[in-house]
Amino acid sequence: MPYTNPASYDEFMGRWSRRLAPRFAAFAGVRDAERVLDVGCGTGVLSRILLDLEADIEVIGVDPAASYVEYARRVVPSPRARFEIGAADALPFAGKAFDASLSLLVLQEFADAPKAVREMARVTRQGGTVATCKWDFRDGMPMLSLFEQAAEAVAPEALARHRAERVVRPTYDRLEDIAALWEGCGLTELRTAVLELSLEFPSVEDLWLPFLGGSTGFSAFARDLNRETGGAVAKRLREMIEAEYGTSEFMLTARAWAVAGIAAT
């Protein structure tokens, strides 16, 4: 089942998250905050960065997956951090309990994004920051796009079925859409940013092997499809990458949308 193997996820998408988290934290601008909520904390990537910002900052991370909460507790053993099981649309905290509430790369996972954002605003003090950051999955995550191109070439019908079976919910796949969500939830003084970062891959295997961990629905589909096609998807992926970048190390650049607002009441 996806989202039950945090160590595998850390190898698959975590390498991107670790590059993005410092830039998102800098954009959110929470250096003066004393108590910060990390919504959908996952493996604790953002929490680690926040703890490094100031010596007296306290971070509370919440995530609905117990395995991820346990993983975060192990890899972020700071006494200034606490991790709890909790849902974004029903945060187990009193109103105005935090100086800032942040969510990194989980907006697309919220079953009811407006309710989750209103909850983040509710638990943030007046004048505090509520911010999010989300990959541009449409055009800004080439690692995933390359796989889909390979799958399209090898097994187009299977890829079409996978796309049709995805959970249908608002994707907020444009910066303007996320900003409109923030504004609609009563947040003010909106700021937006496009965050880009590059990651170097020593080989095709370095890119491909973490897919096989099946840590997300997408990577589980990739793993299973490659098995069903007798390795044809991986073969096609290699051919595409070598045609584009050659046979040595190569670099991919990803893009994320970031939005921040101020809790008005």
C-alpha cells in the first residue's frame, strides 16, 4: 500500500524534498516564529530545516500515516520537535496555537483542501504565516514525466487506465489556483514564488531504482508496469535518457509553486 514505507519514499521523492525544503522555509519567512506547525510532515524533512533556523524554535509535525510519524520521530530526535498522528482537515490543536503553519508537498493529498487550509489558518495566531509549496506536476517534475513518456511508448492502454483510476480532486496545478485557494480561505497579504532546483543523477539506475520501492501510488504503478512488460518500460526509459543526456551523469530541474498568506483573525 502506498505511503506506508517512509524509508523508500525518502529515497524516491525525499531527495527532491531535501533540496526544496530550505528554499520553501526561506520563502515562508518564519525566523521570528517560536512555534511552527508542519502539516503533513511526512519524513520530517521540513521540520529538520525549521529547527535549524533558530535555536529556540519549536516544531510540531502532524501526519495521518503512523509509519511516517514514527519515522520522523527517529530521524528528528530534537527535544524541540514533536510528531503526532493527525489529519490536516481536523487539526488536534486549539485556535491561534502557532506562530506559523506550513505544508510542504502535500496539498494534492488533501481530500478537502479548503477545509485543511482553513484549519491551518484557525490554529495560526493573527498575523502569523500560513504557507504551502507544491510540485508543478504538470510541467515541472521531469523525473515523473520521463517515466510517463516511456510508459506511453510501451503500454499506452495501461497508462490510460492508470490515469483514469486516479482519485479525482482539485489538483491546484497552477500557482494562480493555489493563491485563489489561500484568498478564498481568508488569508491576506498573499505572496507567491516559483521555486526551481536541480538534482544530479550519476546514472539511469540512480533515477530508476527508487521507483521500484513502490512508496507512492505512482511509483507502485511504475514498478508493476515494468514487471508486467518484462522490463520494457525501464529499457525505454534508459533509451530516452541516453538519447537526451548521453550515457554519463545528467541533471534534471524541477519546479514548485509556493504561496504564503497572513492569518487575519
